[in-house]
Amino acid sequence: MDIAQVARKSGFSASALRYYEEKGLIASVGRQGLRRTFAPGVLDQLALISLGQAAGFSLDDIAAMFSPDGQASIDRASLSAKADELDQTIKRLKAMRNGLRHAAVCPAPSHAECPTFQRLLRAAAAGELAPRANRGVARSAK
């Protein structure tokens, strides 16, 4: 398949495909005129890249999930660690959602008088609601 066909079938732009090739995530098998060509298995690789990105893996993490021949070689421990990280993100987001929903209907005269909203503010000030990657930044800005 040429790069235009891969782009159409995968939903990735041709520039993304060239970038992924540059990063070693996929490999072309030749050229047809000036266009790169890819084996049909590249669509499975691109699906894994998409899934990895949706789960929050970096491109470097995803690159490590491929063996040199382009086959998936995924470390189960890293999948488990990412699932644990997602559990913590879900927990954090649920707490934030619940606090905001409460604040939206709270009968207190102002948010400043709502104990639930105040707990949410304290958690935010302590960096407990920031994504893990931003927690050090939030605390060091104080």
C-alpha cells in the first residue's frame, strides 16, 4: 500500500506516518515512484500506536512495544502500571466531578461557605487534583 492508502485506511495523516517512520514506529518497505509503500501489517501497528496514545503512553514507550521486525512485544508489567495510573486518574477525576456537581447545586449562599467546595479547593491547592505529571509543578509554584 502506498502512503496515501495507509493514510486513508488508518486515519493518520501522511505527515504523521512519515514522522512515525522517522521515530522507528513503522517502516516502509519501498517506494512506488516518490511515494513510500508499506506492508498491510502497518495498519495493525498504527492501531497499536493509536491505542497506546489513547492510554497515555508516550511515543517512546510505544516504540518499545515493537520488536525489530515490527511485531508487538508488549511488556505486561508496563500495561499493569499504566492501568494503575489510569485508576488513579479516574479516581481523581471522579472526586473533582462530584465536587463540582455538588457546588453547582449547593444550597449555601456562596461557594466560599460550602464545606464540600472548600474541601475541593484545599485538595487543588495541595496538588491532589493535578495530573501526576503536573503535581511537582503545582507545588513548586507556591
